[in-house]
Amino acid sequence: MATAGGAAAAAAPQAMDEKARRTRDLLASFYNTDPSAAAAAAAASSAARPSPTAASASPLDTINSASFDPDVYMNVLVQQSNLEALLQRHVKMAAEIKNLDTDLQMLVYENYNKFISATDTIKRMKTNIVGMEANMEQLLSKITSVQSRSDTVNTSLFDKRENIEKLHRTRNLLRKVQFIYDLPTRLNKCIKTEAYADAVRFFTGAKPIFEAYGDTSFHDCKKASEEAIDLVTQHLKTKLYSDSEPIESRAEAVVLLKQLNFPVDSLKSNLLEKLEDCLLNFQKEPTQASIGDISKTFRAYLIIFPDSEKRLIELAQALFSNRYETVRENLRKRIPSTYLLAMLRSLWEDATAIDEVIPEAALPAFSLETTRDIIRQHIATAFLHLQSEISDVLARTPSTSNGKLEESQLQTAMETSKVKVLQGCIDLLQEFHHLIDGNTELLVKLRDLVIDWVQEGFQDFFQKLDGHFHMLSGRSKSPSQEMESVQIDKVPTALVLMLAQLCVFIEQTAIPKVTEELASSFSGGGARSYEYGPPFVPGEICRLYRSSGEKFLHHYINMKTQKISKLLNKRFTTPVWIKHKEPREVNMFVDLLLLEFNGVVSEVKQVLPGLIRRHRHSDSTGSTTSSRSNPMREDMLNRSNTHRARSQFLENHLAKLFEQKMEIFTKVEYTQESVISAVLKLCLKSLQEFVRLQTFNRSGFQQIQLDMEFLKTSLKEFVDDEAAISFLLKEVNNAAHERCLDPIPLEPPILDKLISAKLAKIKEQSPNMQ
């Protein structure tokens, strides 16, 4: 039983396929009117069914074939199946029979309406065909009658038709002959009315007849017509060469000459030369012609001479190259950006108009590239002009005359220089803003580049201006620039001091202002490669000018110190100190020294700001102890007798060992006090060194003592750092004391008397001096 159940389960899919196959066979047999074909189809279907064994088909599988035997089928089924299998087979077969009956019923229902419709159609056809045969016979008889009558008419009119066609041909021929005879008159009328197109059309129409019969019947007409057409040719050539004629008329003249087989190519070179002259005149005086006329001219020449395109391209490129070169020449002089943009915009529009006629010339691309170079050159030129203007202002810097400057003269020059730098940069930014402030196609394409160029321009401008400052100061930043530097002896010291203060102004005021304006109006850019970094680096420029300002300030101090040191050197090398006479008054070199100090003070007070920090006694020494910390002791030393001179020398050396170290040379700041103190300290230090190189007798030592004591009183006007000045003056005295063979100082009453006499003399010479 289990074996039979497994076989039934395996046979379930085969049963479904068997059902579909029988349905197809049933439909085929239903619609097939040939029983033999249906049987063949059933046999073919049975043959295509897979066999259970490779040897032969089972009787159970032949139920749908033509050779089906019910008895054999039943015997085999009973032998191979048990009761349960037979019952299942019965149920399955009953279901299949029911399904087949249902399928047949559905097929009948679906096709019933079609059968009824086909029957109705056949009935209507039979009804409509009745009587049609009689109508067709009647129509055929009428068509035959019409055809016989048409043949009769054609036969009767045949001769007249032939005669009419012959007369028509004769009439056309006579018209042509009459046209030939009237052609000279027609041509002359056309010449009078300047209807040259009609004249050419008439002549080219008659030309085949003249070629065929011109030497016989129409000889006179041909000759007269050729004379008239020669006159037409002359008029057309005149119109072609006439500059007053519009380009359309000249183009029409060339077309007509071509129709007359005139060799117009021989005129091409002359016409192109005239076009070239016209373009040259347009470059010189653009107002005499418009670019629209030039565009029409190019278009007409392309129509007239199609093979002249290469030459026209060369002329167009040459035209715009020369016009852009004119713009470059204008850049050599300072021109406003608005004026430059007007020229460039006009050229761009003209190039676009010509490009519509000759796109092969690539004028917009050429114009864009050239405009880039011109705008970049314009920006660079503007910075060069600003640098030149700043240089001119600095070149007019007044120099010291007789040790003094006129009231506020240097201060005015300083303020002028500051205004020129700051206002010049602001004016340039406003000028350059026109280059990016617009929505025209040209400006939109170049906006990012212009922003980068402006930022790069300021970076380069400040760097070059710094180099120019160094050149003006007599210093060179590199050995390669040494030949360009001005001789240092010819450089005004006031100019160097102004350059130092101008560097501070640029670092603290000009560069922040420029950076702010660039951020607000020239942000964006980015057209340059990132590998080159940002175009404008304000921090780098500030560091550059901070360093340069310090160098200029020290350079100014060195220049002043060297000048004063030369005077001191001359004073101390000329006399023979070992034979010096007894001092009667303060030496003249002190007056010269004070005069030079007055010059320094005059320059510094007009250029540098007021006091920021006052150097006091405690500032320089860090303590109240100094060389002047015990004035009572110093006076006692000065009043000592001759027998104690040597012991005073020893005591001075011992005192120096226990004195606190004084800071003489501190950092120089951009203040009046700091610079004046630095110059004064360096000069006194130089004086000390010059004294050490000499050998003094008693009178020479006393002269030095008198001069230093007078300077101690006079130098109080210049600086507040009295401790440092007193210390340096004392060092000079000590140096003279060391180099003196008989170091006996002047008595204080004599010293005071000589100093008072000098002060009275100065007051008498300068009554206005306070």
C-alpha cells in the first residue's frame, strides 16, 4: 500500500500535464474539420509524451491515442493496482471527465455569439447582392457610350489642334525675335534708370541666341547690345570702387559682374587693399565709422570673395591688435579705471560683433586674454605711480641748515608723507573697485582674477616700497642692490628719521586699513593656485616694516653719532694736549657739539611723537646708587691739594669697584627722549674713547674738566636721564685723569667762574635764549 501511495504522489504532476494536453487536443479537434488531421495531431501529441521505460509504452498511457484498447487497459489496471488504487483511479477519471465536459461547455458558450453574427452577415450579403448585377451592366453601357463620343470629338478636332500648337510656337519665336531686336533699347533704358540688375538679366537671357545667330541675322543687335553691356560693366566697376556707395550696392555690383563673366578676382586684391586702408583710418579716427559698418563690410567681402576668408581673418586680428596696442600706450600715463573700462568694453563689444561674421578669427578669446594682460598692467602701473609719488614727496624732505630746521617744516613733510601713503592706498582701492563693480560679461569673467591681482599688487607694492626706502636711506637690503644705493654721505639724516617713523605708520595704520578695505570690497578671488599661498599676507608686511623701522632708527642714530664723532675726533687729534695752555674759557668744540645736538633735537621733535616714558634716575641705574650718589665726597675730592692727587686716583678706582653697574645703552624706542638719549650717550662714549687715546698735561686735563662740567649743565635741556649723562661725563673726566701726567683739577670757584662767564656770553649773543 505504501508503494502504491508513493507512485500516486509521483504521478500527480504528470496528471496535471496530461489534463492540459487533453484540453489542447480537444480544442484542436473541435476547430479542425478534418478528422484525419485531428487523429494525426493526437498521435503526434501521444508520440511526444515521455515514455515510462526506454523499451515500450505502457497500455495505461495509451488512453488518449487512436490505438487505445479498453479491455487491455482494464486488465492491466486490475493486475497492477489494488482496490484502493482502483478507487483513486476511478475518482480521478470521474473528475477529469467532469472537467472536460465543463471545458467543452465553455467553448460552446464563448463561440455561440460569433456563430450568430456570422450567420446574420451572410444573410445580409445575400439580400444586398440581389439587383447589383443589372446596375453593373447599365454602368458598363454608359461608359462605352462616353468613350465612343470622345473618340469622335478627338478625331474631328485633331487638325485644328495641330494648327493651333504650330501657331503658338511661331508666336513665341516671334516674341523672342522681337526681344532680341528691342534688347539694345531696353539696355539703354536700364542704364538711364540705373537698373543694372535688369540689364544683366536681359543680356544673359539673350546671350545663347547671340552665340548661335550673332554672326548672321542678329549681328547688328549683338553689337549694339555688347556696347550697352560694356557701359553697364563700367558703371558697375565704378560703383564697386566708390567709397560713398553702401556695401550692399557694392556687393550687388560684384555679383552682377560675375554673371557677366567679368574676371572679378582681379579686383579682389585692390578691394582688400582699400579695406585695409579703411581699417587703418578706423583705428586713427573711430568716430568716422562704426563697427557695424566694418562688420557689414566683412560680411559682404565673404559673400563676394568666399576664398578671401583667411585674409579677412588676418585683417580683423590686426585691427584689434593695433587697437589694444593703443590702449597699452595709454597705460604709460595714469588713466582712470573708468576710462580704461570704457575702452575695453567698447573693444569687447566690437570683437563680439565681428565674431558673428568671422568666428574663425576667435576675437572674443583674443580680446579676453589681452584684456587680462591690460588690466593686470593697469594695476601694476597704478602701484608704480603711487610709489613714485611717495618717493617724490620724500625727495622734497628738507635738510638741516646751520643745525636747525624751520618751525614745523619737517613735521609738515612727515604728515604729507603719511597722507600720501594712506590716502594713496585708499584712492587705489576705490579706483580698482570699478574693475569688479559691474555685471558685464567681460567683468564677470575677470572678477576673481582682478581681486587676486589687487591683493598681489598690494603685497608686491609694500615689499618694493620697503626696498625703495632702504635705497633712499643709503642702505641696500642685498649685495645686488648695493650699486643702486645712494651714497650715505649724501642722504639727509632727517629723511632717514622720517623713513623710520613712516615704517611705523605703515605697520600700525596703513596696512590694517588696507586689510580692512580688501576684506570688505575685494573678498573672494582664489583664481591663483593654492600652492602659491594667499596673495596678501598683512602679518608678513607688518613684520617687514617693523624690522625696517628699527633699522632706519638705528641708522639715523649711527649717522648722527658718526657726524658728531668726526667733529670730536678732529678736536682731539689737532691740538697737542701735553703742551696745552691753562684753560681760560669753555672750548669752541663744545659749542659745535651743542649745535649738533640742537639739530638732532629739532629733527626728532618734529618727526617722532612726544615722551612716552621718562627716563629717571632709578630707570637707568635700577638703584639710587651711582657715580653721583655721594656728591659731598666728590666735592671733597675736587678740593683736595696736590699732595692728594695721586690718592684721589686710587680712590676713584676703588669707588668704581663698589659702584652698582649702570645700564647705559637700553633699547631704542620711537620717542623723542629715547632717540636723543641714544645719540647723546653714543657721542659721549666716543668722546671717552678719544680722550683715552691722548696724553694730557695738567692744563689739558683741566680743560677737559671745564668742558665736561659745562656740558653737564647744558645737556640737562636735552634729556631727563641725568644719571646716565653724569656717569658718562664722569667717565670722560676719569679717562682724562688716567691719561694725565699731573692730574690736578681746577678749584671749584675757578670752575664756577669760567662756566658763569660762558653762560653770560651765550646769553649776550642770544638774548632770546631762555
